[in-house]
Amino acid sequence: MSVWNQKMRRSLLAASLVAAAGFAGNAAAQQGAQGGAQGQMPQMTQEQRQLMEEMRGVQQELQQTQRQLQEMEQKAYEANPRLGEKREALQDTIAEKMSSGGYDAEKEFEEMKATVNRFQNSEQEPSQEEIQSFQKRQQEFQRRQQQAFEDPEVQEQANGLRSDVESAMKQNNPKAGQLFDKMEEKSAEMEQLRQRAMEMQQGG
């Protein structure tokens, strides 16, 4: 499942970088990705407003479904220590694939996380230079992570873990399968709505 793959990517090695997105000034970009073309249509037609309302409704359903799946996933890990071991092994493989040419992915991750925590836990505001430096490091980290996920060994481990986690979730809760199906269905629906929004922008 493509959506589950994306979720796994976010929940593995770069989990703490979700908080870093705000520090790096990526919140607006994320909002734009979730909300389609809202910010670019200051004077919307009735049809466009209806489309935006529909997108918000689907987004809420997606978020609710994801929260339910996350709770089930957490329970699956708690009940199956072996899954945690497999996840750690996958994280180690990803970090190894990301680290080359003197680049230490785990060290870089910890340093970026420390930077985020330093500014989150104080009233000090980062300078523009610090923000730009962090963005550059984050982009390099994400570039290497993306390459790592394209590695056959990583894909094999990730697919195996995903399959085991899904099986455990479905075994623990009969509703898990329905939620996975709903996640895929609503994600496809959101993609169609975004496509319609783009066509409206372009006057199509």
C-alpha cells in the first residue's frame, strides 16, 4: 500500500524532523500540499468554495483514520517485541545506506534534533542564517533518506516489516483491514480533488 509506505517513511528514522518542519519554515509548504490551491485563489467561485469544503472534509477523514491506525500500530508493537527489533534493524540499515563519503546519518539526525529542541525550549529565535543552514542540512538528510528507501535491501526489509505490522494489527483488531482500505480510498479521492483544483486554477 503506497499510503502505508509513506507513513512508514515518516515514522522511522526521520520521525523527529516533523517538529523540525516548523523550525525550517516548511509549514506553509506543507499546508499548501494539504490544502491544494487555496492560497492561490483569493476570489473563489461557488464551485471552487464547494471543492475546498469537500477537500477539508476528506482531509479530516484521512486524519481521523490515520490516528486510529497509529493507535493500532502502537498496540501491535507493544504486544510484539519482535516487531520492534525488526524496526530497529531497518533503521540501522537505512542509516548505513545514508552514510557515505564521511556523512554520518545518525550523528546528523541527533544534531538536527538537538537544534530543534534548543530553540523550542527557549525564547531565543533562530536567525535567518541559522534557518537557511538548517534547511540545507534537512534537505540533504531527506535526499539521502529518499535514496536509501530506493535501495533493494531497504525495500525488502521495509516490505517485510510492513507486512508483519499489518498482520499483527489485523489480528489484534478486525477493523484494521477496513481502515487500511478507507485510507487508500480517501487518499485516492483527495488526489482527484487536488487535480480538479489544479484544473480550475488553469481555467480548465
